[in-house]
Amino acid sequence: MEPELLDLPFFEESHRRFAAELRGWAGAQMIDATDPDTVCVQWVRALAEGKWLDSAGELEVRKLCITREILAYHDALADFAFAMQGLGSAPVTLFGTKEQKHDLLAAVTSGKTIPAFALTEREAGSDVAAIDTRARRDGGDYVLDGEKAWISNAGIAGVYVVFARTADSGAKGLSAFIVDAQMPGVSVTQRVETISPHPLGCVRLERVRVPRDARIGEEGDGFKIAMATLDVFRSTVGAAAIGFGRRALDETLAHVKSRKLFGSPLSALQLTQSKIAHVATDLDAASLLVYRAAYVKDSGRARITREAAMAKWFATEAASRAADEAVQLFGARGVSRGEIVERLYRDVRALRIYEGASEIQQVVIARSLVDAR
């Protein structure tokens, strides 16, 4: 049943054709691996061969959202692989020089390079201005020192976009750099296991020397680059959540219609119907918020901070409720390892945290309203 609202005026006929083609392709894919690293690498290759990574480089937000919703419906690591190809390279797409784009973007869309967005640190997550990784000038180069935490694709990435401090002036003192994973001094110090397994870890930079032309934009542009990137991809997190939520709803509908209770289908109970009604309405409302944000961005608005925050917050919370209700209606099966709804319950949880937790999105929304009055 994904995606549900393509008949809305947010979309053109090209989006409907794109969604139909991707839905058919995704439903036919089989990845013959279980290790998350291997699965992600194979998904990147498959997406590249299918030319689906082209949209990750174009940064048309409606296409990004459609892609993430459909891929998440089918496989969490397919969505992850696609999203990280886009997020990891977006700073270059948005702010890179002609040479940087030539060197990186073709390799990303062809699947030859896996990028990573190295922003977060142990004491600098939602508070990006607290970044402590340093980049000091040394002749014509920069020397980077610090450690990044909870970095998606750590260990399989060929290149990191690293945000580091070039001046002690808060958010205005940050800059962004392209760092090859094979450079001396770059190491993955820890791999982090999560409830929904995917490549995640800590990356240390010890006296990593990069040339000046590895800097993206000007010195001090790092915060702007990070926020502009998240402004694009925050809505897509909501889209992925909708994909998980719609899969949970479909699994629930199939179960409650076949499961008998007291001689009748579980779907005949009014409490069951109430849960289904709430979940379906939540997901449609989430879709409207996500695709509104995507449409506004594609229409030329420079920033969609409030719209993206609303979309991510509402959609991720709605999808979590959908997965929770699915587990509840499945009963003991719902908490049994190997059941689709059990997996979805774990898959969707992190979306309420990464790229700005739900609580941070509420602060962003409120501040934007207060400051506008």
C-alpha cells in the first residue's frame, strides 16, 4: 500500500511513474547475506545498477522521500544504504567545488564509493556548535584531530565528510572537509551494535593531513553546510518512517482478518478497529506533512526548517505507534524474533533520535514560531 497519496497535487506524473517502477524493482530484490556490512554494500551496488542512486545525487526531495518510503517498506537496510549515499555526499552536492563534485559524486551514484556524514561527537549531537574535533592550518594543509561518534557507515565508508573546528567561535568556527578513509591517522575505534543492526561506529582522526582543496566551502561554513544538508534529509527520515509504518499496518490488517478470537476474526472487535483507524489516520497525516515539506523545498524555498521538523517529528512518532500497535495485536507472535512486526518495532525506533531527536524538533518548531511573531 506504499506510497498512499501520490494522487495529491504535490506530485507530477513523473513521480507516479518513478514510484511504480521503484516499487516493482524493490519487491523483486533479494540480498543473499546476513551481515549488516555486507548487506549494505550489496544494496548500494544493487541500487547503483538500477540507477536509483541518481536521485540521491539530484536532491529532489520528493523523489528522495518516495524512494525512502518504498525502500523502508521492503527492507530497512535498503533504505539505510540509499539514505547514506545521499546524506554522506550532500555537502559536496550543495556546496562543493566543480572539482569536488567531479571526483566524488560520480563515484557515489555509481556505487563505487560509500560516503559517511561525520558530524556527531559524544558531547555534540543535537548541539552541533559543541563540536570539539579540530582542524588547524599547517602550511597549505589542514591537520585534523578528534573523534566522531555514532557515525553511520563507519567501517565500510570510503570517504568521510568531517566537520571540525577551525576557530573558537561557536557555530561560526566550524568547517567541513572531505577525508579519504584510507588516509594515515583515520581509524574506526569502535563498532556499535544497535537494536536494528546497521554499520555504525566511532571514527578517530589523529594528525590527519588533508590539502586545502579538501575543505568544502569557506572556513566557518561548516554549520551552514550541516544545517542545509539536514534541512534536505530531515523530511526523508519522516518518509522512511511512513514506509515502516505502512508495512506495519499492512501486516496488522492481514493478521487481524485471519486471526480468530471467540469465534470471530480479531478485526471484528471494535477496539481492534479503533487501533487500525488511529494508525491509518496518523500515517496519512504524516504523509501530508512529509510531502508538504518536500514540495515546498522543491519549489525553491531555501530553508524548510519548520516544515521539515514537523514532518520528521510527527511521522517518526506516528510510525512508532503503528509498529507498537502491530506488536500488541499480534500478541505473543509480535515479540517473537523473526516476525516482521517485531523487526519493524526495532527498525523504526532510532528514527525518533537521529538527525535531531523528537524533543529537538519540538524546540525548533516552537522557536521558529516565536521568532516569527
